Amino acid sequence: MAQELAVPLASQLYEMFGPSNEGSPGALSMPELMLGTVHRIALDNLRRIDFLQGVIQALELHGSYQIGVEFTRALREAVKQIQRQYKLPEIAGAGKRDVWLAWIDALIVFEGSLGRSGLLGCYWDVGDASDLPVLLLKGSTLSVLGENPAWMEAWLEAESATAAAQVESILYSEQGWGPGQQLIVEEGRPAWQLDVWPPRAAEDVVALVESLLHRMRYIPQPDAQEGYLAGAVGVVLEQTHGRIKRMLQQADVFRDITSYSWLPRVCMCICFCHYVEQQLQELHDNAQVMVTRLLEGQQQQDGNAHQEQRHQQQQHDLPNGNHAHPHHMHPQPHQQHNGGHAPDTSDGDQQQQWQRQENEQLSQAAAAKLRVLVSPISDFSTLRKEWVLKLGKAAAMGFMRLAVGYVSGRTWFKVTSESLPAMAAEGSLYSSGIVSGDLQPALAWLAALLHEMSNHLDKDCFRQAWGAAAAANH
């Protein structure tokens, strides 16, 4: 019924928005015009045909049929047909990434607006398209791109190229290496007292990765999701890791990473790696929790279904079969055939089937995130640890160079070691002559270096660098 009501409107949509001539309502540069028009048509006509729902219910023909929802879906099918016949072939022919992304963004907004208006049967708060169930997105206007591998490949290539350009802009921006938002909030506290000390570029890269992972939800096919993650998220993290590694290698070439010109840069790169590593690990852990919960939920659902099946079998095995129960003697109204629609008794089974498919889709997406995040987490962790150790070793080597006279002369402290902490706290360690004159320059240099490191390294990295320096001196 709803499909028949939508036929004349669909014909008008084809006529108005099908051809993509520049300046016409169907121009490729104006996707919002067509999609906004369809949304308004669906809203306006929903009020006009709502009375038919009461007629359907009175005649007991409805089952789970909602005429307003089916009418909207019929209009959405018309949009999908326009995409197949006109828009997507023309966008592919134009070969412009910005056009692809403009249409994708418009379709995402369109799906969110339908859900937010209750036109798709979602009777909960829908903020945007990401709040829609996966199964609704599988039948969305975005799903049409998965019908042609060339369209999907063009979309993913546009996403990947745009993400690569964004991360390039972040990493090579002068502002990116200033204090991040977290540092602005923590203004006044030294770096070594904080768990993380990220530059703005690190926060921007993580925000970009999170937005790309969020966008993956709109890609309907699991294989395409894998390709998207590798081509967008994987490329962003690979580029980021390569850029930080090259910056650190430049410092290594000059072989003076403890100098006042190189030390802040090296510490900044180390903190960058630490922050990105922590945030990626959190995203990985969240995906792992989702996979585990979905698996446990599915196992519980399977167990409940098995129990129900056993119960039904036991009832069937009673004398006279199911006729031993009064409620089986006469079919209830909702158990009778209703004009070709599924009876209400199947609603529970259908709901379970939908939930299973939804869980499978979510589980596949979460597992894909796990696979794409494992390697970058390890890469950033390895780079951080490598350069924390190098920094500690450089501190130890610098100290040993300045203390060479003390080491070769074997000059000892003039008081017992038990007195040293108290004198150091009073600031009289050097002035009192307790420390050998040969050792004083080395200790002063090391104290200044550690003070500078404490201003640029977060808590864990500073502790590890100081530990590496102490270990190297032993």
C-alpha cells in the first residue's frame, strides 16, 4: 500500500532530480537540495496518511506493518534508484574526490534526519546517522555504493586521500607543535607531574583517527570496512609514525640530543608517541570489550533459544500432542493469516534474527578495528621506548664525560654517605666542599639536564629516562 502511494512522488523525483545538468535542481553540486526535498515530502505526507494506520489495525491486517515507515522507505528506495541511474555514474565520471565526499556527507546527514524524525521506525533519540541500527544502514542510501566495486573503490580512495592530506597538514603545521588543549588546562603544572604531555598535533591526530573509525559505521560491507580501515586509518597512523621517526632521526644525526636546541624537540616527540600509544590502546580495549560482550550476549541468546526449543519439544511429547493445551484448541485472532503479512507470533523470532545480524555486523566491525590498531600501538610504543633509552644513555654519557677527572682520580666524598641527603636538601652540597671539585661540574650539568627534562617529559617517560640514565652509570 505504502509503495503504491509513493509511486507518483517517485516519478516526480526522477523528473526533477534525475538529470545532473549544471544549474538544474539535480546538479551534482547540490546533493542537499534533493535529499532535503525528500525529507520534507516524507514528513508532510506522513501526517496525511497517518489515518490509514488506524484502518489497517481495525482490519487486523497490520502485523508489524507501519504505513508511515514503509512510505518513507519507498521514498528512500526512489532516491537509491536515482543514485544508481544518474548520480553515482556521473560522479564516477567526474573523477573528483571532493564531489564524492560531498555526496557521502550529504547522505549521512539525510539518513540521520530520517531517523531523528522517527520516519524509519526508530522510537528512541537519534542524534545522527550513527545512532541508527546497522541493519537500517545496510539498506540506506549509502549502501548503494557497495553495489558497484568501482563506486566503493572511488569512495574509499577519496576518504584515504583526504585523511592523508589532513594528517599532513596537522604534522607540518607550526601550531601543531604548540601546547595541546590538555596542557592548556593543566597550565602551571610541570610535565613530570602529569600522565601525558601531548603537543596539539598529537591530540589532532587522535581526533582524526577517532572520526575515521566513527565514519566506518556507514560502510555497509565488511570487506569494504577492512579496506577503509587499512586505506584511511592505517595510512594516517603510518604517516604519523614515519614523520615522528624522521624528526627523531634528525636529532640522532647531530648526536647532541641533550643540547638545549634538540632536547625539547626530542622530548616532544617522545610525549607525542606516548599519548598516541595510550589513546590507540584505549580504542583497542573498547573494541575488545565490545567483541567480548557481543559474543557473551549471543551465547546467552543461543542458550535461551535452545531452552525454549526443548520446552516446546517436551510439550509436543505430551499425550495427544499440543491438543492437550486449551490455548491450542482454537486459533487466536492474531494467529490467523492476515492478508499475506507475517503473523504477530513470528515477531519475536524475527526480532531475534535481526538482533543476531546486528550483533554479527557490530562484532565484525569491532574485530576489524582490533586488527588495524595492533600494529600502530606496537610501533609507537617501540619508538617511545627506544628514544627514552637513548635519552637516558645520552644523559649518562654526558655525565661520564664531565666526571672523567673524578673517576680517574678516584676522589671520594669527604663525609659518610648517610649525611649526603640532608646536605643536598639544604643546598649545601657544593658550597660546603663535600663534593669533590672534579665531580661538581658533572653533577651541575646532570641536575640542569634533569630539570630541563622534567619540564618536557610526562611522568612515566621522565621516570623511565632517569632510570635509564642511572642504569647506564652503573
